[in-house]
Amino acid sequence: MPRPGLLLMLAAVLAACAGAPAFDTAGVDHTLTPGMAAADAGARGRQVQWGGVIVAASNLKDSTQLEVLAYPLTDGGAPDPQREALGRFLVLRPGYLETADFAPGRAVTAVGAILETRRLRIGDGEHTVPVLSAGQLRLWPRGYDSAPQLHFGFGISIGR
């Protein structure tokens, strides 16, 4: 018969291994980057999973728009800002998102269809960027670490 302490320890280990829910990436083109989509009119309608760091956020009449500087994604779908940027893209999400939460500097990942391209003013120039209609959107915790996390520990119990 298992000891209650052993069952609690097993439950704690399993809970520590549980991560955030996975993205539904069925039909996603993982090879298409925002820079490639901006230059390819045939990219419209394709499903992608992109992520990066929010540069600007604004609430529109019926949706929220995020301007995102894209980075390659980790296996878990988190943007990896330690790697080279892949260009910019816009995220459109129907409804209201709190821009105090979806603020510049926060990391996001979006899955959805490319709607179109738009000209976007960046500094003194204008650049073409793809617009993504986000069916799935994840705001990553502040200070998240995109590196794989693996922790080992042990404890000592002194008792009677």
C-alpha cells in the first residue's frame, strides 16, 4: 500500500512537469516568416504561428491591434529574443484586449491566418508587414525565460 507522503510527492512532481496548454498548430506553415510573408502576395490566407515582443498596442473600434517584432519560436511556442529578429507583423484580435497587459516589451505568440499586408511607418521609413488574424493568442509572463527549464532538487527530512 503506497504511503500518503509518496503519493503527495508524486503529485507534486507531475504538477511541476505540467506546462501551459499547447497551441493547436494543425495546418500551420512553420517555414513562413513575417519577412517572407510581407514579400509574398500568395501568403494571404495561410495559417502561421508567430511570436515576438510587442512594440505597440492599440484598441480599435471592434478589435485590438498589436505591432510585434518577431523572433524564432522555441519548441514550446515561446519567442526567443536571444536569436535574430525575423521582421515585424501586426496581430488583429477581435474584441478588446487590455493594452496595459499587452504592453510594449511583453512577449506574445499568435496562431492564425494571414489577412493582408499593410504599409507601416517604422522610424523614418515605411515597411510592408503582414497582418495576422489571431485565433489563438498567448501573452507570456513578464520575465519568462525562453530557455528549456529543468530543475532537480532533493530534500532532507529529520524527524522521529
